[in-house]
Amino acid sequence: MKRWMVIVGLLLLPSQGETAGFSCAQAATAVERWICQDAELSAADTLLEERYKRLLASQMQHPEEQAILRKQQLQWLRESRNRCLDVQCLQLAYQQRNLSLQEQLPQPLVLDGPSGGWRNGAGEEPVSAMKVSYPASGVNSEEENDLFASPKGQAALIRGRIASSLLQKEEPWRLVVNGVPMPLQIHPDGSFERPYLFGNGSNSVEIRSPDGKQQVRRQFYEAYAEQMRPRLRILLSWDTPGTDLDLHVITPLGEHCAYFQRSVQSGGALDVDVTTGYGPEIFSHPAPPPGLYLVYLNYYGGGGDDQQPTPQTAITVATVTIVREEGTADESQRSFTIPMRRPGELLEVAQFIYP
């Protein structure tokens, strides 16, 4: 028994100038000497020690889980590592144990959806707590003339979670969809969700920390041939929480699309009316009528009685991005940055002719 306790202690001792996770000067067994003499095994042992300690620390509030982990580690030492008779056996044992510990570690940044690879969105029924009027979303669409609200167009849910330890910065995280960056609204528990109408063909989603050091990216191909890809998107985002900016789009037919009328007869629609900051609000159209489009922004105000803008934070910088022919060889993007100085302000920010 004492011999096994010594081995466990050696495994968990901090490195003393060695590449292994224990002091090679005190290596007492053939297994430990093999680890010290093999650079790959030494690195694997150090990695195992790091992951084991991190997992123990993450279970600090759950002593019963820590006890189980310690028992599993002892079992691995006795029945796997220390029974090896050659280096190849040790390499396999460390590979399997390191993978097991990695899978148990809480991930700091997770993108649960949409899934990557090849997917077929036919008939999907996305679930979202948000009130959405996406073209083709099928999610809480209340407009009878929403020409997209059909199985031919379903919105996928961008969702995931971020560890609280990564949420200390004041700047917002970024959501980047098909190359268009926008702030990401994150719930107090670190989770996020955002319905998004992806067209058929190649799509990408990226979640990025304010400093760019933490990121996760998902690439997928929407294979459902009848899934409509908006030929025109107008995206509004802004840089302050607790504020409410509204996107207004006037089509060449004189239709006015905004929070009070999120779908228009020609087929375009505005998705989510964001009232608590950052956005984005997105106008999408699968077959935009040709002619002159007008884009307005309204600084409606704070997102609630306890979220009114203060004089120090009255200026909110909005970004409007116009995307034409997304996902095709003719795709183009154009962005405008607009300072919004006070609640009640209404500005015309863009005019353009489509096509």
C-alpha cells in the first residue's frame, strides 16, 4: 500500500526542472524511468498532471465528485500505467487517460449549435425563447403575409455558453456570421442563443472574445436545396448595453418594415426587436424588388427603467451592414458606422439601389 502511495505522490509532485510531472531524480520504478527517458512520455505525464489538477479544482464545490476522481486516478495508476511492460503500452495508457480527463474538463467556450459539416435543414423546428419574425423561420411568426414562414426556410439556433471566468471584460464578445461581425448578447449564466436564417450552401459561425484570444468556429454546408438564401440583408448592431435602437427599412414599393410591422407584403422581414442593447436586428429579403431602399435608425431609448442611458454613456455607436447576394460569387458587403447621441434621435443612414 505504501508503495502505491509513493507512486501517486510522485505523479502529483510539481516539476523540479524536469519535463515529466514528477521529479525524475526520485524515479523509483522502471515505469517512471521510462517516462523520464522518453520526451513524448514526459510531456504526456506533465499534461496529465495539469489536467488532473484543473479538474480537481473545478470540482471544489463538489467533494463527492473529487473523491470519485481521485479513486479513478488511483485505479488508472494501478491497473493501466503501472502494469505496462514497455514504452508503447505507456504511450497508449497516457493517450487514453489524457483524452478522458480532457473530456471531463469544463470547456470555457462551447458552441452547441448549429452543428458542423453537412446538414439538411428540411423540416427543422427550431426552439427559441425569442419572439422572432424571421423570413422562413417558422419561429413565432405572427404575420400572415410572411412569405418565408414555410418549411422552405428554417432558422437555425446559434447557441452555446461561455465560462464566467472569461466574462470579466467590459467589451462585448463578437458573433461573426458569414464574415459579418456583431456584438453577442450573453445571459448572466454565460449562455447565449440567437436564431439565424442560414441559406443553402456554405455558412460559417464564429464566437470571438473581445481580445480575440478565445474563439470557436463552426463551418457547415446547408444541403437543403429549397432553403432560401436572402439576397439582401441589412444588419444593425450597436456597442452599448441597456439601450434600444430600432432598424427601419423602406422598400422601393413604399413598404415600411420595423418593429411594429416586422414582415412586409413583398417578402422581407425583420427578425428580433432587441430592446436591451447590442442587437443585432436583421432585415432579410429573398427576392428584393428593384429600386431605391432607405435605411433609418431610431434611438428609441433605454431598455428598461433601470437601464436608461446616462450622460456619460449617451453616445452609442451603431453599425449597419448591407449584404447583397450572400454566399454567391457576386456577394458584396458595405458597412456604415453611425454615432447615436440621444434618445429620440431618428437618422437616415443609407440609401442604395438594388440590384
